Amino acid sequence: MLQRLCFILLLIIPFCGHAQWLKKRVSIQEHNVTIEEILVQLHQRYQVPFSYVRQYLPTATLSINITEQPLSVVLDEALLGSGMDYKEISSQIVLSTADHALTQTVHGVVLDKNIRTPVPGVTVQLSNLSGKGSVTDEQGRFLIPQVPLGRYDLVASSIGYKPVRINQVLVISGRQTVLPVLLEENIYESKEVQVTASRKTDKTRSINPLAVVSTRILSVEEANRFAGTRTDPSRMAANYAGVVNLSDQNNDVIVRGNNPFGVLWRLEGIDIPNPNHYTYINTSGGIFSVLNNNLLANSDFMTSAFPAEYGNKNASVFDIRLRKGNSEKNEFNAQLGLSGLEFNAEGPLDKKKGATYIAGYRFLSFNFLQKLGLDITIDGIPQFQDLTFKVNVPDGNNGAFVFFGLGGKSKIRFRDAFTDNRQIANHVISGSSYFGSDVGVLGMRYDHYYSTKTFGQLLSAISGSHIVSDRNIHFEDKSIVKDSDGRFKEKGVSLGYHLTHKFNTKHLLKTGINFSSRQYHYFLQILWNDTSRIHVLRLDDHVPMNLLQGFAHWQFSPVPSLTFHTGLHYQHLFYNSQQALEPRLSVEWRLAPKQRITAGYGLHHQMQPVNMYINRNYNRSSQTYTPANKHIAFTGSHHYVAGYENNFSSWFRFKAETYYQSIFHAPIPISPDFYSGLNQGLSYNDFVPDTLVSKGRGRNYGVELTLERFLHKNYYFLLTTTLYDSKYKASNGKWYNTTFNGNYIVNLAVGTEFRVGKKENVLAVDGRIIQAGNKRVLPVDEEASRKNGKVVIASDGYYEEQLKDYSRVDMKVSYRLNRLRSTHSFFVAVDNVLNRKNVLSKDYYYYEQRVNTMYQLGRFPYAGYKIEF
């Protein structure tokens, strides 16, 4: 039975270059032999490497007599009428047939994790499929053909490197499985090496080898599989310890009590604007992500004490990478779901040179749902479209050009009615608004290997964003007044160069410099107030923001069990001559093969939202504006973190981490007030007090626990618990809760999958439970607010009032159907299965003169279909 399930490789030796075996002239004269006997003789005489499944070869005998003819002529005659075909793939002659069990090709490239150079001569095997393996060529490439569908553990091992196991690699019929494999060099090499492949891929470790604390791999497969993620990287990150998303509509994440504006987005090594649809000036999220999960590679997500190469943000880092694209064949997929109608393609541009492409387009409009009588949003119909691509072109001289782009356009119109306006003489009937946001990035990166120890990257990009927001007020007498009109444009150019040099197995140095020149145009008019229809605010500013950043990071491993990371990051904002020099330090101590202790420190600074810098003081008597906040400083933060991790079995992991953040130079008003810049970043509100000073402080601290079972024997779970506290010091000198101080987060994601039928069709059921403390709001004195005609805070207890705890249960059922040359995937999901009425906000409505409680979406069903071919 084992023989029927195993592939038999007639030859397992490394081959380099692009051998053309089918053109090789051979001779063979045999009588009454089987096809397998012919293949064996061709291999013995001419060293031709064949790969085939023995059980699929016909057992009938034949005679053959060919002299000095191409190998293809021999195979054509030998296989005539057998129902089998052949193809030369990566220097192997692969024999296959479509009449038997479905199979697929697994291939990829093996790179040195630190220096990203190809590693030749690496043995790559599917550990739970006996006899299936390959050896990497000079370009680090490997290929394993005719792999039966299912999940496998891929093991890569080579002398001088630590063996790596990639668990539960998914093989489907609709597309080839393409895997990048990163090997970490051994610090010390013994004379005799025994390969056990015990070092598995750890999803809590980073792809960036310089990040060792508070970091986790953001898995694309998990984002596709987990319930409630909507294939969104931000929503996927909300499953991890210390991270929470408290909105059914928006994907902003709160990381360890920090302002969501403190999230850094990086794409292919370059810092980019907020990559979301329906975003705003001082936010880092939106309603839908522009990032297409079908095109993403596994990426890094960091929550504290970042390596020296990351700067200008305090909360977290999304270091996003796009897949390289299949170098062997063109593949396509189409999808219909919550992210709209989607088309994606990838494949080789030049097989000989290894040039590849990958691209995808999405379009969504909920107009057709409205026509069916379905209302899935509060008061508007969203529409968006986006495009993503990446082209990789090796230059044939130890380098490669990488071109990439991302762009998204989104808009929404909505109308909201006022229910109680008896206090207003000319009754307000409703308000109507328009909101649109566009974002675009076009980049180029040149990767160059100076040697096997030195690697350089030249980075450049142009980017921009455009936000439009206006609002009209409709009165009972049918008159219309424009309440506000806002336009925000950003365009910029980024340049950078990074150099990595590995001196030896103990020392590695990475340095770099980045420069961004951005131009901002901020236009805002508020055209009337409560007493007269006049221009009470008008801003129309063009502001240059040039930022220079530089870094140096040194990795030192004195012994195999101990690694130090030290570095410096520098940044200078030319707009107001603010600068900062930031030390970074982290250490990893591997107590045992399955246990490690980590600790880290980082000083981080970030510039303020642009609207804060260009805010103006208005003089009513002279009707003039004067600059107010140009010279406010960077907000700074000291990050301290320590953790313990125990992989107490091959599939279970426990991790505990504690952290403390001391925040300084936060912007607060010059006069006593509740406002602090630390509470911004979660709403579409660009209010800024007239004059700010950089004297605010804050502190965040907490404990995070993670218990995880990776997918094994058809089920997985991820349980995270976070206890934390987030405080800020207001301009009156007192400490208060921040609006993000929920105090606790509990997440449980769980799922299972079942094999259905004989072609590895799979039925999967996934669920998620979240229970978390909700955000805090300012208590409003309704009576005083009505008398004064403006919002009046009830007491000195800023943000003492907390919204009811956020609770949600999500479910997802999916089915994957494999066919000969395609894979079909179906899913049905329901977010908030129990229809919990989670509170979104409590706001004082001036026209209604009362506090209104706004609720979230409630039960939210959706479905999708995807075909890969």
C-alpha cells in the first residue's frame, strides 16, 4: 500500500543550470521490455533524471530500436498509446498522466535568512511523503513534481545551516505551491552533522531576522482561514495578544493601548501611506483594505521595540510583502465576495532569466444589494476599486529589479435624518454627505548581491493620497446649507539605500538611509455656525514635510544560544527642525531547543498628523489666522519588553510577554483641557485645539499570554489573553484613562477541517470568540450642553465612562473542491452570530440636543466563491 502512495525518484542528485535533456541524442535497442526498464537504461547510460509514479506506468512490454536520435523521439515512441505524457521541468523529465489521482508541483527558492542570497545544494523533502524530494540548484531553486493533493511537512536541510520544517504545506490542484524557504546559518559547525529537521517554522518569529521581540509572522493562509478576518491583514492581527479591533465597520487596530495613528505601514521595504479604503487624515485604518490577500506573502507584524530600520511610529509595524509570482507557469484566479469582484494573475515573463509577474484587480459596489432591499451599512452605499502588481526581473549580474504598485479609489454618499429638532426654528430635516479617499504607490527596488556576504537594496517610490469630505444640511423650508467642505492631498517621493554585510556567522551589520519629500495640501471650510451663516473657519495650506531617516543595526551571536541586537535610528523633520537619535537593544537567549527568553528596549519618536502642525488660531475681531503648532515636537516613547516562550511540543506553543511604555512630548492644549494627541486616531474627526504644547505624557503597561496549537491532525486553536492599562496626563496635571484603555482582551480562534472524497476535497469549520473592554468616552452633561449650545463635559472625570464590553462570536464554513486543473472554494460566514448589540459610540447631537447611542452592525452574514486555475 505504501508503494502505491509513494513517488519513486530514479535519480536524486543536484543539477545546475538549464539542461535540455529532451534534445540529447541517445541510442537504445531493446526487445520485449517495459517502459520502466527503458527509463532505467536511459538513466544508467546517459544519466537522464526521470521522475514518475511507478504505479502509473504501463506494465505491457514493447520493442524499440533507435540510434542517435533526440531523447524526445525515444519517449514519443515508448509512450505511444500508454496514456502518459512527459515534460522537462527544472532539469528533470517528469512523466505524468491525467487519468489517475490528482497531483501538483511544489517548488520554490531557498535563501539565506540574513543576507537573502540563494543557497545551493539544500536537500528539500516532504517528510510525510516518502521518496519525494529535491536538491536546490545554483540559484537556490528546487522542484518536487507530481505531489498528491493534501497537506505536507516540507523539510529543508544543508550542512552549515539549521534545518527548517514548514508545517502543513497545502497542495491543491488549481495552482502550484510556491514556497520561499529561509535558512539560518549555524554559528558553529561540527565535523559530523546529523540532520533531524527538528527546527520548525515558528509563526511567532519574524521573517526579518533582526526582529526578536514582540513580533509575529502575519500568515496569509491564516487570514484566509480564520473566522472574522474578512481576509484583511489588520483584522487578522486583531487575533494576536495585545491587539484589538473594536469596530465592525472599520479595521483600525489598537495595539497595547496606543493611538492607532502610531501604526507604520511598509510595502516591499518602503514606508507607504495608509493602504485602506475610506481612510482619513489622522487614522491608520479604513473600512476595507487595499491590500489584496491573494497577492500577499507572509509578512511581519511587530508591536514593540522595533529594530533600528523602522522609525517615525510608536505603536506597531506592518511590514508587508507581495508574492514573487510563479516562475514555472501562468496561473489565474477569480473571486466574488465581501471584497468585491476580483481577478488575479501570475506567472513567468522570462523562464530562462526567472522574471515573474503578479497582478490583481478588485471592484466592489453595493448598489445591487440595495436594489434587492438589503441594507448592510448604516446609511450609505460604498463603492471602491483597487489594483496591485509586482514584477521581478533578474538582471543577470547578481541582481534583480522589482517593480511594484498599489492603488485604490473609494467613495460613499449617505443621508442621515434628524429625529428631534423641536428647539430649532427652521427645522432641520436631514444631512447629506459625500466622502471619498484615494491612495496610490508606485515603487522600484533594485536588489544587488555584491558577494555571498554583502547585499544591497536601492529603494524608490512615488506615492499620494486624496481625501474629500463635505456635508450639507437640509432644512424644512427646502433650503440647503453646506456645513463643511474638506480636501486633503498628499504626494511624495521616497528614496533609500540599505546595505547588509555578514562578516561571519557571529557578526552581521545592516545600515541604511531613507529620505522622503512630501507635499500636503489641506483645505477646510466650515461655512456656518449656530448663530449666523458665515465663514467661521477656512484653511488653505500647502505644506512641505521632508523627513530624513538613517539607521545602523548590529547582530552579534557570541555563542549559539545567545544573540544580541543593538542599533541606532536617527530622524530629522526639516519642516520644524525636529530631530531624534534613538537607541535600540534586544537579546534572545535560547535556554533549550524548545525554550527561549527575550528582552528588548527601544526609544521611538513619531511626527504628528499634518493637520495638527498647520492648525491656525482665528482672531474674530481681525478675522485673521495665525500659525499655532508648527514647532510641536515628536511624540516620544520608551519601550521595555520581556518574554518567555516554550514550544513544549511540535504543535503546541506557550508565550508570555510583559511590556511597559513611557510616553513623552505628547501634544496637549496650553490651557487646562481634556485633550491629548494620545486619544486621537480612531475617528473621522480632525479637531485640534488652537494652541498645543509638547508637554503631555502617557504610560501603557500590560501582560500578554498566548497558547496556540498549530494546524495538525485537522484542527488548530489560538487563545490569547491580555491585561493592560493605558493612561495619559492632561494639561491640568492629572492622570486619566485614555480612550483606548479597555483593560482586558480575550480572543479564541479555533477550527477544523475534514477530507471529503478521494481528491482531497476539504470541508472546514472555523470560529472565533472575542471578549474585550470597550473604549472610553467623555461623559456629557446634556442639560448644560442644551443651555450653552455646545458640548459640556459632565465632570473632571475625563474618559471615566466606558462603553459596554465588546463581545462577538464569528463563524465560517468553507469547502474546497479540487478538479483536474482547477480548485473551487466556497464559504459562508456570519460575523456576530449571536447578534450582540455592541455599542459603537455615544455622541451629543447638537440638532437633537441629546446624547445618542450608536450601535454596530449586529449579525452580519456574507459569502464568497473563488476559482484557481
